[in-house]
Amino acid sequence: MSSPADTVNQAHADAPLSAWIVALGWAGIIPFAVLAATSWASAADALMQPFALGMLSAYAALVLSFLGAVHWGVVLARPLHDLPLQRLALLWGVAPGLMALGCLLMPRAWGLLALALVMLLARALDGLLWPGYARAAQAAGWPDASRWTGLAVGWLRLRTRLTAVVVLCLATGWASAYFRA
């Protein structure tokens, strides 16, 4: 027979991300979409496309820095007893921002493709790390361990959708550099 604590823990495990997290995640897509669309602006406006592509690259780099920093936040909130996982989280926490900086140093169009690849890599690493955080929480007996499981599932679902749209926007910006009339 399950206890009330088990019921509460299961409710946390099945709970979706908060509406605020989902709404802000999707709101963060707006600059990607606007800048990708603007990169296809009229050929008569010779300044708009380079501006839009530069801003698209910069915004992608900013978002990648945030996506890495989330992992530092996890470790700072509650150090992991799984030291290899903790080290990987800390190393990965700085890697997306550094890779994004390298992408910004590339010729603009190729930098956009490289940023798209780093976005995909960031999602792939999230897919490895977040379930690890949930397992570490369970192994350490954290009182909110089931919440970490639910958070991992919800976060990865949202990240997959957001990443797909971001990669499409970055590819659209890249294509504008080669196929715009």
C-alpha cells in the first residue's frame, strides 16, 4: 500500500514544467524567428540582412551560454554525490558558451550552421545529463528526488521542441546568405 508521501512524490514526478517555464521558453523563440525572417528582407535593403544575421548569431550564442549555465545551477543548487557526473556538468556548463564564441569568429553564414550544430550538441548532452541528475537524486535519497525525474522528462521534452525551431531558424538565416534574391 502506498503512503501519502509516495502519492506526493509520484505527483511531482508526473508534473509538467510550470507554465512560466514553458511560456518563457517559447517567448525566447521570438527573436530567432523574427531575425531569421528579417534575414530574407528585400534585397534593396543591403544593410538589413547583415544586421539580422549578426543579431541572430549573437542571440544564438547568448542562448547557448544560458543552456550551459543551467548545469552549473544544478550543481550549485545541490552538489551531486556522483563526482564524475558533477565534473561533467561543470565542464559542460562552460562549453556551449565557448563553442558559441568560436562560431561567432567564423564567417557569418558558416557560423550560423556551426551554431545550429552546437544547439543540437547541447540538446544531446542535456539528454545525457538530466537523467543522470535524476538518478543521482534518487541514489542520494534527496527528499525531492521524484521531482528531479519529472523535471528531467519535462525539460527534455521542451528542449527538443525549442531546439528544433531554433535549428530551423539558424538554417533559414544561413540559407538567406546564399539563396536570397
